[in-house]
Amino acid sequence: MKTSQLPFEGIKVASFAWGLVGPLIIKYLADYGATVVHVESSKRPDIGRVAAPYKDGIPGLDRSGSFVYFHSNEYSLALDLSRPAGLEVARRLIAWCDVVAESFSAGLMERLGLGYDEIKKVNPNVIMIRTCNQGQTGPHAHHPGFGFQLMGLAGFPHINGWPDRGPTPPAFAYTDVTSPRLGAAALIAALDYHRRTGSGLYLDLSQLEASSLFLGTLFLDYVVNGKVASRAGNSSPCAAPHGVYPCEGDDRWCAIAVFTDEQWQGFRRAVGNPGWSQEPRFSTLADRKQNERELDGMVEQWTATRSAEEVLETMQAHGVPSGIAKNSRDIAEDPQLAGRNTFWKMDHPVLGKVSHLGQLFTLSRTPAQPRLPGPCLGQHTAMVCREILGMSDEEFVALYGQGIFE
């Protein structure tokens, strides 16, 4: 049964968050009903607006598919925070909202006069969530950077890649997509506290600490055993074969992972019980690990003559974990993702009908809903000023004439 009211309907958010981590945290609220006003300006646009891909390959602040993909269900207010009049409008927005979000380098909001101590004077019960590379405190708090540099600090490149080669960072800023999950949980807890007590809270999310959580077992192995984890390619200490194997076709691959004796027997049946699969050197996990290079070669010979789809179906039919290493076309055309409404198609003023990231879980009574496409910069400035902040036409025109809405 569905209800008409979404979980965060009535929650008001002033978002000074840019990049990816802050916006992804706020997206949970926006997609589930909150009113979100995203603040930026053409002088200092959200960095996501200058990230490819662009519509028709032509750069432009309103032509970035990356920005639109992550910014559904929010309004855009163009506001120059370097001007006193712009800061005054920002304070009015803060007085209106329940949540202030920001993801600038540590200390920037204080320099603007919009730190937590200052905004509490405007809105004593406001929740403020802040996220930057290393948090607001500590000896390295003021080191600037982005997700790719932070991956190195968090330790991901050191364990990614092949044993005989140097560290390889993941293709995407991994810390940018792990940190928001914890930030959203903390913010939802703060909203529940606010609902029960009426009081505000201050949340300081260090993306370094949040992402390091995902390497916890490796840290523990060092603390307990003194072992420094390093690169192992696709190998796993708990499985063999364990890798991504070439298949028939142009750049087609399928992942296969055999963890248990039962799965090994299923794998043998899947490949037709050839003589090599019955050799003692492959009979146990320990044996297969000792002869892993030869085993991978045998697996590759079998997969290379079959399509990735055939390998997937054959392996799964025999109880062997497997999955196609999909490219972007595969993802866009995936019937499972389409069936779960993973991508929201909405009409954008510049990009036309374009995909937006939906929510990756479904609430049965209050599912997330696509309501607004990712906004053009300043698309809702007049509406926000008049309908949300209550400006008269005369006041809006006067401020517009000062150039603060650019």
C-alpha cells in the first residue's frame, strides 16, 4: 500500500554542497520528498557542472550529464556569496530551512560568516551537515583536495592492481560513493532527534574516515598480524578460480568465483568435466591456489570460445557465482535495472530526455519519485526568492539589479 506523503515531505534543505558527496547525501532527502534549494553561482558553479560528458560533446554549465544525473528533485538558486547582499539572502534561506548542507574545504563557511556558530544565531534549531576530505578538525583538516587524491590517503590504490605493477586507483573516485551512505544515515538520525526534541545538531563527516571503514579488515590484519596488504590482481585468498575472464567478442568478459567444494564440482560440470579439472593439483582450494596461474589459463581457454552471456548462464545453471563485466551500453539496456526503475528518464531544458539516478532501494509504502529534472544553473532563482523567501517583486528586481543572482 502506498501513502501520499513521502518520508521527508515538509523537510526544508539549504544545500551549499557541491561535487558529489554532499549532493548524494542530500539526494536521499530530495528523492523522498524534501524541498531542497541548491545554492551556487556562475562565478563559482558546482564542480559537477564542468564534468564530462557534455551534451553533443559541447561544454557548458547546463550541458553536463554528470551534474544532471545526480541532482534530481531540487531547485537551483544562483547566488553570489562573495557579495554582502548575496550573503544576506543566504541567511534568509538558512532561517527558512531545517537542514544546512555544505561540502567546501574546511573553514570556508566560517570565512563567509556562515559557520555553525553564526547560522545558529539565524536559526537556533538548524541541523548543519558538513563534509570535506578530512573533516573540520585535526592537523590536516585544511588540506584541500578531491576524491581522486583522497583515494590515495584512504589506501585504495595501494591494494588495487597487479602484484608486479604499481598502485592503480579505481577509475572512479571511490571515496565519493562510499562516504554519502554514512552521511545520509547520520543526517536521518539527526532529523529524528530534531523531530523528537526540536533541537538542532552539528554533523562533521570526514570522507577519509568514512571511506577507510571499507578497508577495516585490512587494518585489522596489520594491527593483529603486522601484515601490510598489497596488490593481488583479481586473486582472492578464499577462492579459485577467481577472476574476470575473456569471452568471445570485442572486449567481452565474465567474472567467475569459486569459493566452496560444492561450487568447484558445479564448475567442473559446467565446463564439461575435462581431464584437467580432475587432476589432483586442482582438487582442493589449497591445491588450486598453489596452481592458480595454470588454472586461470584453463578457464580462459574455455571462456574465450563462448559469449559472456553463455558463460554466465552456464555457470549459474550449475550454482557457480558469475557475472558479465558489463560496459555502459549493457548497463543502460539492462532489463533488471529498468524493471526496478533505477534510472529516471526526465525532460531537461537543455539535454532533452535524459537519465537521472533513482534511489537504489524501494520503500513499499513511500517509494522515491522523480519530480524535477536536474536543474539549469539559477533556473528557480525567481521562484525561490518570491515563493520561499517571500520577496516582493520590487525587492527581487532591486537585488537582481545588483548582480547577486548570477
